[in-house]
Amino acid sequence: PQPVPTSSAEMASDAAPEDHHYGIGRPATEEEIAAVDIDAMPDGRGFPEGSGTFAEGAEIYEYECSSCHGVDLEGIAELGAPKLIGGRGSLASDAPVKTVESYWPYSSTLFDYVHRAMPLHAPGSLSADDVYAVSAYILGRAGITSDEPDTTLDAKSMSAVVMPNADGFIEDPRDGTPGK
């Protein structure tokens, strides 16, 4: 990669007008794009290689997650950290509780979010194996998958998980074409 300009004047002089309309920033490198190109889709596309067990996830959760989400995955309101489990059947009530267990329609949403944004103090720092393990732990504690210590999640098994609220959303019929 090219050296990063140290001043806005240096950036503006080096940039082609169509590349830097506002005279700030620079194009992302291939490595930078690859670091955030981690979409995990409900059908299994985009899940990385790797695996993790419920038992491994329990250890990782204790070290990386419990200080915000609590020992029992019930969240710590003072920190703004949401509950991760519970609330099943509450969405149509006067007091809905939106959690991984009650609200999220796909296990890929859990994997993708944890992989991209957690832990809060170091987003994206967990390996794919760590994320599979934490996912196995959260889904096991929620009763969505088994909570046996050797329960293992990987790309294939993660995409096969049926979430309790899988039918709670309306599919978007648009094909993604701009203007349609």
C-alpha cells in the first residue's frame, strides 16, 4: 500500500477529483476490505472455516462477554448491554424482550454480529473458532441447541440451526436493484 498522507493538503494534491470528492480519506486496501468482508448468510454462505464447542464457548464467554452481558447472559442494564437469552414468547406482549433467543431469526445473525462487533473493547478480535464456540454457548444456554460440553458448531451446523423466531419476519421481495 501507498504511504498514508499526513495532511489534508497532501491528500487533496494526491487525489484524483473523482476518487476523493471531499478531499479526505483514501481508498481502502484489499487487506482492509478483507478484514471486514465477513458476512455470514442464513444459507451458510460466508461462514469461515473453523468450529467451537459449548465448553470452549463457556470459557470465552466468561473472559470476554460476562463483564457486560452478565454471568447468566441476562445483560447489565447499567452498561447498556442487552440480555442475550430469555424473552421467548414475549414479542407480542406489552413488555417484549428482544434477545438472541426471542427475536433474532437466524443463527447467522449471531455469528456475524459477534464476529464483527464483539467484544466491545476489541471488535473483530475473536477468531472464527472463538465465535463458533461463543455461539454454541449462547445458543445452548438458550435451549436452541444442546448445552452438552462437546456440542460443536461449525459452518454447516450453524446454518442448520432453526431459531425460535425464524418465522417472525416478512421476507423482503425486492431483488436489491437500486430504484426497485
